[in-house]
Amino acid sequence: MNRWRSAKSLNRRDVNDESSAGLMERARQKENQKRRQANGETTEQMVEMEMRRRGDRLVEKVEVPFRIDPRTGHQYAKRKVSGDFRAICPCRRRTVPGGEEFDLGVSVLVEVKHHEERLPWSAFRPHQILALDEHMMMHGITEVAWFDGVTLRFIRWERFREIGFGPGRSVVWTGQTIELHTPTRGKRVNPNTKAATA
């Protein structure tokens, strides 16, 4: 009888340890989510200011409607959006037969990412990849605004595709352009020696 009781109390302690570990893990995840959200909001403000500064018109942040699961408290997107920012770039001049010139607006799609050191493929969701590819194929200005914690860079999506960016890959900034990150095991490789020009 004593053996059974001691085993039962041990099991209760194990359950309590597991539940407190689970609670601690959820609290850690919640704090990480808050930090990522704050970083994302700051980065998006920087991107919007830069887009306006460089002359983009009708700059609009695409708001994602969220819902909160009452059971878990997690946020979920109600629908998928094509990118973080949409705008019009008045960057092409057109002349009509009468000789009058006017600006022709071009659609701008910007996806914002905040990652230090390198930007992995896994940072992009499948619907984001599809939207970037489709917008690029329609000859819109398609960019990724990448903030690494120090510098905000606007990089054309075409460049990501040119270098073979895809599943399982990540890119690094090599001073003038992005290049695929090549993991090395025990070797140090100077990324500037492999850098191609943009």
C-alpha cells in the first residue's frame, strides 16, 4: 500500500513539474511574441518613412485583421494579405501623341522583414512568396525591406530570385549586395570573395 501511495505522489509531482514547465514555456513564448511585434512595428514605421522620402505616392500599410483564440490567447490572422506596404511610384515618363508628358505610376509591393545577420527563406510564408513572385512577373516594383537591427535595406525581389533563394536557403548582406549564405563547418569563408554585383 505504501509503495502505491509513494508512486502516486511521485506521479503528481511529475505532472506539477510538467505543467509549471509548460506555463514557463508559454510565458517565454508570449514575451518573445511581444518583442517581435514591437520590433516589427518599429521597422514598419521606418519603412513607411523611407518610402515617402524616396517619392513613393499613396503609401499604405496593409493592415492584417487578427482574431484572438479565447482558449489559448494566441493571435491568428483572419486573412492573408499580399504584402506589408502598397504604393505607387511615379517613375516612368510617358508622352502622348500631342507632345504632353506625364508620369506613369507603377505598382509597388514591399514585404518587411526584421532579421539579424541573415534572412532565411523560412521568414517568408508561402502566400508572401506567391504574392512577391506574381507582382514581380507583372512588372511591378517588388521589394523586400530588410532591417538587420542596424541598417534598413530595400532589395528587389528579382535579386533574391537571381541568386537562387529558395527553401532551406538564407541570404547575407556582403557590403554591396545579397548573396546566398553558405554554412561552413569549421571553416571561415570571407563572403566578400564570393560576392556578385547587383
